[in-house]
Amino acid sequence: MPWTKADVSKHTSKAKTDTQKAKWVSVANGVLKDCQAKGGKDCEGKAVRIANSKFSEDGKMSKETKKIPMGAMRFVATESHAFTEFADGDEKKTPKMNMTVYSGKIIKNHYWWDDLVLDLAGMVFDKAKYPILENHDQSRKIAFTGKPIVTPDFKLNLNPDKTTFVGTEESAEFQKLSSEGFPYESSAYVTPLSIERLDKGVIAEVNGFKMKGPGTIFRKSRFNEASVCVFGWDRQTQAAAFSKEEVEVEFDETILEDVSLTNNKQEKEVKDVPFENIKQLTEAHPEMVKQIQDAVKTEMEATFSVERVKFAKDLADKDLVIASQNDRVLKLEKSDTIRTERELKSQADSIFGTKLSESDIPEHLYAKVRSQINHAKFVKEGVFDATAFAAAVDAEIKDWVDKGVVSSVMGTGFSSKEVETSETVAAKKIVDENKTIVGTMLASVGVVPVVAGK
């Protein structure tokens, strides 16, 4: 073994057509190789039984239900893009979404399906409206649209006239950035219904061109949703191929192989061998799994490196903004403090000036009197107690007056400021007494004293 189409009739009568026989051969040889690699027993019998189970009594191939990762049903292809544009002559500048969801060409080296083509002739659109998301995240809504358009040159486009933006932050950001030229890509979420696998050398026609195997064609599929992406989904989430986020999908699977290449030395492609889980795949093909893991690691490290640089730059920019705002706040606080202090001092000076001008204290002593009271002692939590300050000024002025600081008159319209101490009072008394003695002496000799001013 391995088996060829000529061997099929020896084991089953269910596989009748060449396509059905090719399917039987592909399944049987794949199971045989896997069983032998694991050192299993009765590998040939097991292979025949599994291959026979793929067909019903009427010769139709049985539908299968398989668990497929969600990420393995999200695709981006060359020339897939999304952007916002404005129609010519639109005075209101109403934004319209332009999106090529799928280019109709081969999605190269997909981590789950290898080379893949979505047959647009077999794509099902069974809803009136479809969501447009960001990165297939249901919480990040961009727009909604009607049935997409399959163009004559086999592209899947949204209809701009049937696409409506929603009022979310993500939608507003997409409209702004894409209209400025940011290079968004688009990605489609498609559920396979009928799959055709091509072995090496097999040629099949799809979307107006001929595809040469190895590869996969979704002959029938259901369109679910489209997304705008910074990076295509299949390139940025290769690890999703082995994630636990899986859904059960029922579909027909046809495997077409080049019979001319089938011989005892032919090795089947890994994709034709059914594996229950990642553990089985790792045990059967450790080198392939390691290559995939290394590729995923490299891709993730590259993506993380870019994001880390961007995050560092954003953080530095935010630090500069915060520093600038702090400087501005400090300057405003300083200006407000100076203004408040000036207002309080002005109020205190006004009270002190009024009180001094109403007192008998000489003007040349005003500064000395002012220095005795600091208005800052009467400020609490930015509020000046004018009443307490005025009372303190009155008390200070009274203390100066009580100690003899008064104004005295010097002739008509003039005044002088002097301090009357005990010494000056005694001297004045002596002068007055002398004047009295001199007057008495002059009177005794018949001389009348002359009084100044008379």
C-alpha cells in the first residue's frame, strides 16, 4: 500500500465516481500513514473502515462536522482595503465607506488552509444587514451594510450606498484616519460549507482563473461579517489556529489528487490527515509544529516590538504634555498668589493710612508705627480679618499717643511734631518761672515788659 483508485472497488461499492474514489484513496492512505507512524495495529483495516465511513449507501459523500478555530475563518487577501471617501459634488460632505472585502485571488500561505480561494459563485448571503467591525471585535462597531456586491472581475465589495456608519468612537476614528490616508486593510469572516482540497499538481477553475494545487477552495461558504484591520487577521493571529476558540462546522469535503503522481513512494500532505487535537499533530509531525510555533513567535515578537516602540513614544508624548500642564498650573498659582497678596496688603495699608491721618501722631513717625503690626498675622486661609486688624491699629496708635507722641501748633497755620517727655516739661516749667521773676524785677524799677506780638 498505499491504495489507488483501482483498489477502491475491492473494499467498497459506495464510492462510484472518479471523484468519490479519489476521496476514498486520499482518506485511506492518510489514515494508514498516521496509524503506522504511531505504531498502531491493524492499520490497513482501520484505514479501510474510516474511508468507507465517508460514503452513504447511495454513493453520496457524508457530511462531516468538524471543530474549526474562529480565527481560521477570518481572511484578508492582497488588494483588500477599506477607506472613507466623499462623493464629488456632495456639499454636506457625507462620508461613504469604500471596502474591498475580498479580492477574489489566492490567500497565500494561510496558517490553517494553506493556499486558499473563496469561490464567490458559491458564497451565500442570507441576511438583510451585515455588521462592519474593527478586528472582528463585536464590541468595536464601525458600520453596517446590505448585501455585498460580487463584481464582474470577481471581487467582493461593499455597496457604499447601502453602508451606514454608526456613532461610536471607533467609527469616528476610522473615518478620520482613513480619510487622511491611513492604510486600513479589510478582513472577511466566512463559514465554509463545502470544501475542495487540491493535491499537488491538480488544477481547478475558480473566480475566473485556474488554481494549481496543493491548496483549498471553499466551493460554498456563508458570509457573516467584514472588519477593518491595521494588519490582516490571518497574518497577525497565526496562533489562533490552535486556540480553544472553536466552532463546529458541517460541510462536504472533496479531496482531488493527481493520480499520475500516486505510487508507493508518494507522501500525503499533512492537511489530508485528520487530527483530533494539537497533541496528535505534535506527536505525528513535531518538526512542522515547531516551525509553526517559531513562525508565530517571530511574528508576535515583531508585532510586539512595533507596539512597544509606539507605546513608549505615546508615553513620552503624554509625559511632555503633563509636564507642560504642570508648569502652566504653577505659573497660574504663582500669579494668583501674588495678586491676592497685593490686594490684602493694599487693604491693610488703606486701613492703617486712614487711622494714622485721623490721629495726632507726627507724620514722620508713620512708618515706625506701621512696622509694629504685620497684616499677615490677620490672614487665615486666604481671608483677611479687617475688623481685627483695624482694632489692632487703633490700640497701637493709642499706645503711641499715651506715651506723649502728639502734634503742637507753631504760629498761625503751621504745626510741628515733637515728643513731650518729662525733661521737656521740666525745662518749660523753668522757662515760665524765669519769665515770672524777670517781670517782677522790671516792674520794681518802673519798666513795663514788652509782650511779643503786641
